[in-house]
Amino acid sequence: MYRLLLFMGVLIVSFSGPMIKMSTAPAIAVAFYRVFIGFLCYLFVLRGKIKRYDVKGEMLLLLSGFFLSMHFFFWIKAFSYTTVAGAVVPLMLQPFVTSFLASLIYKEKVTVRQILSTSLVIFGVIQMVFLDAKSFSRFSRGDFLSILGVLFVCGFLIIGRFMVPRIGTFAFNLRSYGVASFLLLLMGNNALIQTFPLADWLIFLWLGVGCSFLGYSMINNSLKYFGAITVAMALVGEPVLSIVWSWLILKQTATIPQYFGLLVSLIGMIWFFVRSRQQNAK
């Protein structure tokens, strides 16, 4: 049952890439409505209860909201310059960058194997960017925007690792999404109040209710029943499935550098997690 919920969470989230690509709205509008609708969902679940915390907690929540807003803005903007594959493959960097930052901030131990496998994943993403840049300048810009978005979400997750055990997932997301909504509102200005077709509003609802709230709630909840390694391994399915959906729904194929980058990154990620599982089983 719990494995099914984890799979459903990853499945729901994997549709975000093709949905963003299908939207005709500006990137800032897609980012705002995705975050704002997600905020309303968390507000509803917590029945409008917004607690106050100490100065350190409040500052971290403000910073997490800033990181979240920048993540969605840059990542969604990337879809204007590259394929779905070009935007989602860099997502594979997230667990490794987050682990590296956690080792520095929280003094978590890092092994030689983790360093080598992480280097392989990073190499896969970087070579994709530079090979794309050599042949498709617009694609390379999208790749860089996507990587920038991933780096911001890593900052969001690092703060979450500190705050979630103290205030809970829903309370953390409520405040973070609230701050992110406000910042994106300031950035969006007139781009948010223009008339959008019904298809775009349905996409906004799917991204906010489906991906930001329901999908990630299932994934976060699975951490109660599975180790972080298992959940992180499952999240590999997001970029892989996103590329499949973009091919089936949008008839959009990846470039050769993107396929090669995906393959190299997958090899590094599988090596990282398979070896970790073997060591944990001993």
C-alpha cells in the first residue's frame, strides 16, 4: 500500500514538465499560480492556522520561501528555451547537491563512493549542457536556467531538513509557499492579471493541487515508511517519466546530448543507491 502511494506521488509529479510545456502563459504566471494554489491547499488542510516562531525560525522560513520562488521561476522559465528533457534531466542533481550541502552544514559523513558516483551524475548533466550549447544556443540557455532552478530548490530542501522535524511538513510548506506566493506576486505585476484560456487554468490547478500539494504530500509521507535512499531512488522516476510523457503527449524527443546526459546520470545514480542499499543490508 505504501509503495503504491510513493509510486502514485512520483507519477503525479512527473506530469509537471509536459504540463508546463503545454501552457501558453508566461513563466512567472505559471510559477505564481502553481505556488499560490499549493499554498491555498496547505492553508485549507491546516484550517487557516498560521503559527509564529522564534526569530531564527522566522528568518529560515522567509529564506525557504525565497529559494522556493526562485526555483519555480527559473525552472519553469527553462521550458521556454529547451525541451522537456532539457529542463528535467538537471533534476537528477538535486539529491546529490543536497547531500553535499548537508555534509557541510550538518556534518554528515560522505564516502569516496558517494563522491565518485556524484561526480558521474554531475558530469552527465554538464556534458549535456555544453554539447547542447555547441549546437543549440536556445537549448543551452534553457539547460542553465534549469540547473539554476535546481540549485535554489536544494537550498529550500536544506532548510526543510532543519525545520520540518521541528514544525512539521505541512506547517513548513504553508509558510514557504506563502512567502513564495508573495514574492512571485511582486515579480509578476501585470503578467498575472491577464486573461488566460481555460486550458491554462486547468494546468495551473493540476500543478498546484496535483503536483505541489498531492504528489509531494504522498512522497513526503512515504518517508515515514521507507528510508531516504529508497525515496530518493524513486524520485529518479520523475525526469525519466517526464521524458516519456513528453514523447507520448507532445511528440517531443530529446536531443542526443540530453539522452546521453540522462544515461550517464542514471548510471551514477543507480551506482550510488544500489551500493548504499547493499551496505545498509550488511
